[in-house]
Amino acid sequence: MDGSHKPLPSNQKYVNVIFLDGEESRIAIEVKCKVQDLFDQVCTLVGFKDDQLFGLAIARQQSTCIEYEFLEPKNKLSKYAPKGWKAESGNGLDKSGKPVVQVWFRVQLYVEHVSLLKDDATRHQYYLQLKQNILAAPVLFREEACFVLASYALQADLGNHSDELHKCHYFDPYKYFPEWVIRRRGQSYILKHVPMMHRDQRGTTKVYAQKAFIREASTTIEHTMQFYRLKKVKTEETPSIWLGICTRGVQLYEDSGEGKYLLCEYAWNIIKRLVFQKKKFELQVEGVSDGRKINYYTGNEAKSKHLLRLCKLTHAFQMKTQPMVDRARKRENIQGQVA
């Protein structure tokens, strides 16, 4: 991002947008603008035709992890800015010359089938998000799948392996593998064996490699989840429960050693009641006695509202897209039988 900036009219300020490829862009917006106005500018920069899967988020530090709170499109952007940001003079920059308001462009709603990613720009951004999710996956998954995913990602990013161009350390293992795999196997092992797997992808187009990566990554549901920390009890100092929100429903995890282990999962169709009341998260599901409620705590009311909104959005999207997913899977089954 260019550190220089030009003076703005008094009714405008700069906002910093961080994209999924790590690039940043400083965008001038009106202080009274809504989130949707900024999002439209971002979509123009990315080249989107289909923007329903994505959103803008702010990052919140929670204990040892970062959570992303998605901004409501209808709200004014100033609602998510520091107090006094709107009225302050200047271009919205801090003392170091960086925008005070910083937002992340991210996937908000995940799909159950790659065919729902309608254009190249959408698929590419979705692919970048899944790459990030795999690196930060809170749940351990099959080690061999990590190597397969890395071979697809290298083919998607670099194209065919070249003995001339791709020598020695031509990729950074930390950009293609979760830390737990690197700790187990070591960088030397990865740098020795993965180039052979990359070489085996020769002839695979970058588009097909991206699609293969998305299909394989999506077989582990935790790669297509939004994760948030919850407390077992109000007085718990460090939240030990993870709430995962996905197309299937909600899942609850608990910290354990290297990763997280699944406590329980509830599909949308068996959830009778889902309430975020002030700092409390309350869940009632079929099969659990009427008198028993599953309760956890969010820590603040704003987070509770955000989680309830995200659950509603995800469930509504799942119901809307399910017929398309069913048709896509039916086509695959027919094609598989013919082959």
C-alpha cells in the first residue's frame, strides 16, 4: 500500500481494507457512508459479479486468537469506528499515517458445492480464504490431506513444476501447511517430498487446481466454519469453548492440547431455539428434555448480536442454496455412473 495520501474534503476519511491475498488498499469514503457503500467499492476493486458470499469485518483480539466480526451492510461505517472518529478533523489517519479504521475483506457464507462459485473472481477469493483457514485450522485433520492440498495449491499458484524455476526452497512451507504438520514432519521433509507431488499435477490448469483444492478442503467441515470463543460460565477467565457456525448448523468444541475436540453438533433442522441474550448464548434442540437448556456466555452484548445475526444469515443461505447443491450432486452421480 502506498504510504502517501492526498488531503481529503472535510466530509471524507481514509479507511484501510485488507484483502485475502494480503494486499491492502487505502480507500477514501464519506464519513456518513454505510458499510454497503464501502463494500461496493471493494467489490469493484476485486472484480466481482457475485458478492453474496463475502463481507467486510473488523478483527477483535480474543485471548490468544483473533475473531472477525462482520459488519452489517445497512449500518453506518462510523458505528464500527473509534469514538469521535466521525467528528475528528483530518483524513482519518493515526500519528504514523495509517488509517484508524481497518477492515478485512473475507468470506462470510460458505458453500456446500464448488459449482455455486459462479465466476473466476469469486472462486479465486474463496480459494484464498480456504488457504488461510487451513493454516489456522483449530482442529487437526488427516495429515496426508495436507500434502494433497499443498500440491493443488502450488499448481494453482505457480502452474506446472519447472526444474529450472522451482529449485530447492521455491515455496514457504508456512504458507501451505498448518504449523502442527510442520512441527511433526519438519520443513526439510516437506521441502523434499512436496515438489514431487507438485510435479505430479503437471497439465492441471490453475482453475481446475483451485476447484480441486476447494473440494478437498471442504471435506473437513471446520475449514468452512466461522469460529468464536465462548465461556462455560460467566466467571471463566479465558474462554474454553469454541462455537463453529457452518452450513450444517452449529458445532461446539473445547480446547485440548494441540487442537480442539468436538463436543457436540446440532443441525439447523433440530434446533428449536437459538437465543443470544445480552452476554448469554442459549440453545435448545430436539432430543434434549424441555427443561434443559445449553448455556454459554459471549462476554459482551455486541458479540451476542453479531453471532445471532450470523447464525440467521447462514441458515437462510443454506435453505436457499440447498436445491442447487442437490442438483449439482445429482449431476455428479449421473456422470460418475456414465463414466
